Amino acid sequence: MSARARRAGAEASGAPAPAPGDTACGVCAALVRQRAQARDNGDEAGARECEEELANHRHLA
């Protein structure tokens, strides 16, 4: 299932879709740091992986 389909499912269920890269979330903050490090090191595949993880991450209440 794609990230877009997962987000659509969250929207249909009434759960708010999380903001990708929300720095108030520890997981998002770590992924944002990892993405920046990957880009700084020229690791585009690693940066894309972080982007995917950010898009799929659901915040826990």
C-alpha cells in the first residue's frame, strides 16, 4: 500500500493526518536529522528513505 493510500485511509477514519517533519515529534525530529545527514553525505537513497518514513509515520497520542 502506498503512502498516499495510507494517508487517505487516515483521513477517511477521521484521524488527523500528521504533518510530515513535525519537530514536536521525537521520531520525526530524528528522521529530519537523518535526512539532512544523508543529503550532506550525498546519500540520495538514504534521504529518500527518510522522506518515505516521514510520510508513513503516524504520531502516537
